[in-house]
Amino acid sequence: MSVDINFQNVTFTYEGAQLPAVKDVDLTVTEGEIILITGPAGSGKTTLCSCINGLVPHFHEGELQGDVFVRKYNTRTSRVGGLASIVGMVFQDPESQLVTNSVADEVAFGPENFGVPREEINQRVTQALLATRLEGYDEREPHTLSGGEQQACVIAAVYAMQPEIYVMDEPLANLDPEGKAQVLRVVVEIAKERGKTLILVEHALEEVLPLVERVIVMNKGEIVRDGPVEEILEAGDIPFVFTRPPVVRLGEKFGLKPLPISSAEFYAQFQSRYAAEISPFEVREKEPIPEGEQVIKIEGISFSYDKSANHKGEVLKDISLSIAAGEMVAILGRNGSGKTTLIRHIIGLLQPHKGNVVVLNKDVAQTPTYELAKNIGFCFQNPSHQIVSFNVRDEIIFGLKAHGIKPEEYESRIRESLEFVNMLDYIDAEVFDLGKGQKQRIALASVLSLRPEILIVDEPTTGQDPRMAQEIFEILQRLNEAGTTVLIITHQIDYAAAYARRAIVLSEGSILYDGSIPELLMKKELMQASALEMPETTKLASLLSPHGVPPWLVTLQELDQAISKLVVAANGN
Amino acid sequence: MAIEYRKGSSFLHRLDARTKILMFALATVVAVVIIDPVIMGILFLLLYWIGSRAVERDYLNKNLRVLVVIFLTFSMFQILFFTPDDSYFLFYLVPGKEWVAVTVEGIIRGVAVFFRFFSVVLSVHLMLYSTPPVDLVLAFTRRTKTREVLSEVGTVLLVGLLFTIVALLSWPEEISNLPLASGLRVAVVGLTALLTALVLQRVGARGLPPEMGVALTLGFATVGILSQQTQKITDAQKARGYDVQPKNLIQRVQVLTALLIPIFLATLERSQDISIAILARGFDYNIAERTYRRQLRFTREDYFFITLMIALLLAGITLNYLGIGNLTEQLILRLIAG
């Protein structure tokens, strides 16, 4: 097997940075390997990828030590364009990589640059769209596609360039579960069919681990682990760096070998090891949904972006719901099901053409948004859209000023809100220097500084590593415990289940489900219909449910306890 | 309302981008040459008819409606101030003081001016509605290094011939005043026309460098995304509690900065993203040898359309040559006199 990529003692420091982004990296990748690179945010994964296709050092400026060879070319002396004919790169955010006005143009862009004759370009476009299941999308505008389709389009564009090496930097991060499944399928088919090298950077271990052969774990710019999947999994967790999926950890705890990755594997091994007897089904007390004062009342609203009288294509159809003070509610549903449209009505960014919305006893139709914003905090998906200052302190003051808070209170409010999001150390930091997760928390802090009674958060965890995602959910939980009503749109049903009690599932503009999350987890058809991915732990719980494990368990701890009971029972007999 | 490309498959949509650029150029020349209101009116209606089959009439009208007022003003000026000495006087606008005479010729010219301006603008609109911006840019971009000598020579000869005819018909007196033998005169005119055609052809064939063409294409694709982003940012600021349209001027400036900073940053971010994306897809591989998926191709419809436009132009010039360019005006004056 020939060597595809060779890093020889590579260290790279971005211009102006104190510490190197990758440090002392030695790495050899042979042809046809499928590799997962994982590690916390800021561990140098993206920089490593940029080294392979020559963006480092040709686009990102800084100091490069050591040499990177792609096939026989030294990246230092090769042009990015030349390397692009060997290395196909897919980045995290699909929207930022789509540069033309139609899908076919997008796919043709690479081959055009390579001077491929027109007839062959057309062939390649057809092939690439077929391979990514985008047939018939030729003339669609890329930015009107769903996230999964957009990412598939980016992959098609890279596929049409016929590279020898595919490098994908968190291709699943910005997608909903359905999009993830779609893209993953495409990625695997391409890698397997063409026998090309594939390097996949991902946090979504559960999804990706079954597909790869080799795992590399990075931390602080260094490769801390490198080896076959089984070996890496057996070597255990590294705190704050590498956390194996819950099913793997449970497998280790209960002595299953080889370590199971999926719930089905776990169950098969578990059964053969412990012939667990069926114990009576114990039903956990359902936690009651608190009944407080109704702070949000939505009555029969319908909404359409079509402003003419017939309201074609309603995005919301006759939705009614009410939310009590002190609740924490997860809003779930596939992309385009109307989640964001719905929450925009709560703060008056959109007005329904039918029905009405009352929030904190104010009619939203009669109250301007800036008035409502006094008591309702609203965090958008992309924190960059709401941050207006260059400095963290100024950013929070900006909001306080707009709401006429007395200047004496500024300092205490700033400290209080930053402390809440664990960012007090960053009080004088420049916004530019912050990572996405930190920006998200600053945006949250500037909303919290106004002490809202209701907090609405739109997908706060997209594109963040598991630890940051968990931290955000913990912040929301603390807020909720302090009495704030929290509404959160999310695709991460495992976190939602662990932190929220009530879920509202939207589908095509209607409410498909409104009730407790454990009950939702037991409705498999409904979950499937809404493209809600059942957490692997819940799948396991449901497999074990004939043995008395409640099928709605989500967290590792809950499942651990339940299985321990089973094991004790089995050994007791 | 933005004037932007609308998908479709009408006659106009099927025409080559270059034909439509030519349509705009010829419509401009025709509007200069033809001064008769009735002919111009018919041409305008013809264009409008073609246009209404390409895009919905509502949409077409919406963008034209704004211009009616402007062009009516132009017409008014023409009516009020085009008063040659020998023109047929109708009445004074301010009767007591004998100010601002209105004449028959003025009215006729005014109507003609209205249609002439409108035809030019309409042809631009139609071009933009029915042609993807990518194709327009492509038409201006240098696409191929190999030169098709035969078709180039053909084009130069054809355009040269056209120019010669135009020149002979338009400036017969000037040409006959040339201090040369009559055969030589025509030859000189022909040669000049041929040279002009050659220069034009060279400039046209050269086109924009491919880098610039691609950059323009990417620019067109970005406009939509940036405007979406601007909307998102405005919403985010509203939700943070800014009154986006305050009455107080100082507050309004403050709000504007609150919007401008994130929009500015988003735009910067986007341009950074694009440069990474196109580099990773081999943009600097070998730009001079770049190929194009989209193909500009003349069909029979294109040739038909171009021929029609040229015929119209020639007809207009011939009318002027024969001294009946202002046919309607002459007829009306004769009616009044008779």
C-alpha cells in the first residue's frame, strides 16, 4: 500500500497566536484507510485538515515547522489548487461552502477549475448527483436546500473532482438527525465504493465509530492516541478529551468483550453472558409537569409567509399550546417543521394571520417586540448575529442601555450574568478571540443580564463538542431551577430528555406530540415519523425492557443502575 | 422591487445570453434612430408582448410602473420645450403672459420620447428577467483560447458590411463631400467600417479575464445570501429589545451601528469562507485553462431574432434616408393643413 499522507514532525503556529495549533505531529496514512479524528474544540483537528490540503501554510498565515507530504508532493511547495486535485475537502458549515447559484454549477465548479472538457463535466455532474442522491436537483438553488441536502451537495462537488483523499471536517455538525443519516450514508458509500482514503473529523462518535477502522484522538494540538478502533476504545476515557459513547462504557463496566458499540451488540453479548431472568416491570413515577400560572398562551395560530388572502403553504397550522411559569420545554421536530417560526411568534417577530398569542398577559399583536424583549430573552442559533460589540463587557452593557437599566447596576449585572455562564474570566476579552461555544455563552449572558422571566433558545448546541453542549444545558437547567421559564429548540433528544421534562414535537406545522419526554421515548412510530433519532442508550433500555428496565431511560447513570440491578438479580439466582 | 432573474422556458428565456445583450444594444440604437411615435409605440408593445410571455405581467408592471412617472416628465419637457420656429402652434400653457407654447410637433415628439426611453429600459429589464446572471457574466468572459478563425472573419465581414450600409444611408451628404473619386469614397467608407468592426470584434472576443468572470458569478450568488443574513441580524437585534425604527434621530444612529457591526462582520466572514471554499476546490489550479459547464450557443431562434432586430434598424435608417423618418408627424400636419 502506498502512503497517501505523511506528517513529519509538524508544528504550526497561527500568526499572532501564542501556542501552536498543532504540535509535533507525526502521522502516516496509507491508501484506502478510513480514519476518525476526534478531540475537544480547539484541539487542532481543523488545522490538521488544513495542513493536508495546503490551506496551511498558503492561506492561513503562520509558522510551519516540519513537512507534510501528500503522495509525493510537499505541501509547502505545492499550490492549494494543485493539492485540491488530490485532496477533496468538506468543511463543517455547508452553507459557507456553497458559492454558486445552482446545484449543477456548484458540482461543476471544481472540474471547471481543472479544465475538464464540457462533456466530461456534464457526465461527472450526473454521476456525483446520483452518488449523493441528489438526482433532479440540478437547477435548484443551493441555499434553498435543507442542511442535509446542502452538505450532500458539497460532498457531490468534491466527488466530482475525483480526489484520491477525502478529508471531511465535522460534516455532520450542523445537521439534524435526518440530515446526519443522509450524509453519513453518502460518505460511507463513496469511501467504500471508490476505495479512497477518508479522514473524518467528528464528535458524533456513536454514529461514526461503526464505520471507521482507525481512530486518532487529539488534544491541545497533539495526537494523544492513534490506533485501531477496538484498541482505542479499550484504552478508556481521557477526562475532558475523549469520552466514549455510553453504550461502550456500560459494556466495559459489565465486562463485555469485545466492547459493544451499538445497543444491539450490547444486548446480544449481555444476553449470552448473563441469562438474566425476567423480573417484574417496575414503573417509575412520572414526574408531574408543574402547574403554575400560564405565561405563554398560544391559541389557534396559523401562519404563512404568503401574505396574500389565500395564505398558501401554511408553515403553522392551527397551533394551540400553553406553557406555565417555571417549565422547561424542549421543542423538537425535523428541519422545516415550523419550530423557529413558532417561537418567533412568542416575541412578535412574526404575527399569525389567525389566532392570537398572549405572553405574560400581554397581547403580542398589540405589543412591540422591543417591549416584549424586556421580559423575554431570545437567543438565536448563530451568536454572531446578535453580538454587536467588540468587547465582552461592552456587549452586555449595550443590552442594558437599550432597556434603560440604571448605570449603577451595570457592573453587578455583568458579573452576575457572566458568572452564570462560567465566563467571568473573560469579562474584558475581545469577542474576536472567542470560539463559537464561548460566543454562544456571551450571547446568552447578555440576554440573562436583563433577568428575563422567559428564555427562548434556538439550537444552542449546533456544531459544539459534547462537553460544551452539556455545559449549555447545565446553564439552562440552573436558570430553570432559579425560576426562569425555558423554551429550547434542539435536535439533541438525549440532552433534552436528560434536562427537560416536557417535549413539544412539531411536524409540518402541527403539534404531533405535547407531553412528558419519557412517554415520547416510548412512542417509536411517532419518533420515527418526525426523524427523531432515539438515543443509543434508550434503544438499549428498550431492548432490555422485557427484563424490567424502564424503556425511557436516557442517561448513563440511570441505565447503569438499572442494569446493575439486573446483574445482581441474575447472580443471585 | 429587485430586478432579478425569473426561471422560465419562454422564447425570451431560450435565447442566448449574447442575443439578449445585443437586443439591449440594438434597442438603444433603434430608439435613437427612430423618432416616429407610432412605430416606436408598436415596437414597445411588441417588446412588452414578448416580455409578458416570459414573466408574469404583474411582476413586469410592478417594476415598470415606477418609471412611468419619470418618463412622463421627460415627455412633458419635450412637449413644453420642443418648439421649433416653424412648428404648428396650438396654445400657451400660461395664456395671459404668452408663456410656454405647446405645438403639434412638441406633442408628437413627446409621445415618441416616452416610448423610446421606455423601450430601452424595457429591453434591459427583459434581459435581466430572462437571463441567469451567470450566463450574462459568461457572455462577457473570455472562455476559450482556441480561436475559430473562420467564424471570426465572418463576423467581422458581416458587421463591417452592416456598418457600411448604415454609414451610406445615414450620412450621404457628408460622404459625397469627401474629396475623392466616387468609387474610392465607398471603398474608404467600407474600409473604415471594416476596421471599426475588427476593433469591436477584438474587444468583444477578448472579454473579461476568467478570474474576474468567476468573481462576478460568485458575487451574484452571494447577494441573496447576504440579504438573508441581514434579515436574520435585524430580527436578532429586535429580539434583543432594540426598537429598530425609533423616532429619535440619535437613537436611530445607535440602532444602525447595532445592525452594521454584525452585518459587516458577517460579510467579512462570508468572504473568508468563499475564498477557502474556492481554493479547496482548485480555483488556482490553472485559471487560464479553465473550462465551463454552461455553454452559450446560438440557435435558429437567435439568428432569427438578431436578423429581425437588424432589419428593424436598417428600416429605420432607410426611413430617415428617404426623409420620412417622422412619418406620423408629416401625416398629421398634412391633415391639419388640408
